[in-house]
Amino acid sequence: NAGVTQTPKFQVLKTGQSMTLQCAQDMNHNSMYWYRQDPGMGLRLIYYSASEGTTDKGEVPNGYNVSRLNKREFSLRLESAAPSQTSVYFCASSGARGMNTEAFFGQGTRLTVV
Amino acid sequence: AQKITQTQPGMFVQEKEAVTLDCTYDTSDPSYGLFWYKQPSSGEMIFLIYQGSYDQQNATEGRYSLNFQKARKSANLVISASQLGDSAMYFCAMREVSQGGKLIFGQGTELSVKP
């Protein structure tokens, strides 16, 4: 049971380069999320998708774009990476918009922008 | 404004003792859910416990219980009989109906269990 799969696990980018973080879930979940985790800041929501074809900004969307390609996949794109985007990125999914459904997380992507 | 506040950056507890991790939240939505997650040093996020705003009783899951005080807008996690394996980061999170299902996290508390 794969759950939520993120690729890549590690990435080093140069300032100004672009890249896409991939996320796929096999639990038939409607909702998907992208977070970034920085020391002392907890997990901050970048973008959220309640269902296929919909996306919504989170707490820190600047510098990022997302695509909900289908129900399974939710990608996060950095068009022009900056050192401030050095972080650990987590993708998550949950079963419904119901209040009692927990989110399941991928293993994270450690991104360094130099 | 911070929606979820965890005021304890770090906590220490002696093995086999109980510990309370604080979480306060801010919402005007009558319908919301509160979650606690554990993140060990390996990095994965592990769901621990859930409390709904309309739940009459405090949630419990094994050694974890949630001290839910709705009027004070607090949802503290209580870990009983601490074990060395409980050393980790702990995050409180909230989902509000009015926000369409977004799950927002607090800053986290790092718990260290001493032998």
C-alpha cells in the first residue's frame, strides 16, 4: 500500500532554476495539500485542492504554482527558485472535506536552493 | 493572525510520567476539527488523535488523550506513561468547515523523554 508518494526525495537547485515536485496518492482521496516545513515555523500550507480541477491558495502561495492533474496527482511547481524556498516539502491527502478525516502524508522532499 | 498556537517550543519529561502539550486555536466557525500529529526524527508525519467541535467527550487513543476546552479554545494533548519512543515533534492542526477543508498547523512542540 503506497499511500502518498512524493518525488524526488532530495533536490538541489540553483537560484533561478525551475522544477516540479510530484505527488500521487492511491487512496482515492478527494483533497490534496502541499506544505512546507521550516524550523520553528511548523507546517505551512502552500496550496490546497478540495477535488479534481480545483485549487486554492494556502498561507504561503507566493512563488509556487500547482496543478491537480487528476484525482490521483497534485504537482507543485517552482518557476524561479529562490534561496528562501529551501525547505522540506510535504504532500498530503485526505478522504473528504468532512471534519474528521485525517490527512495522510508523503515522506517529504528536501529541497535546497543555492 | 495565527490560527493555531503552540507556545512550548520544547518540553522535557521523565520516562513513565505524563506530559501535556498545549494547543490553542482561533476560529469563529462553530464546526471544526482538531488533530494532533507526531513527527519523529525520521521525518514522517503520524496521525495521533482527532477531536470534533461537536464531540461531547474528550478523544482518547491508547496513551493519548485530548483535553478539549471549547470555551477556552484549547485542545491540549496528554501523553500518559511517556516512553523513549515518544521523543518527537508534535503538531496541532485544525480544519474549519468555513475554510473548505484546509488543514492548518501550529508551530510544533519538540518533546524529549528522559530515561
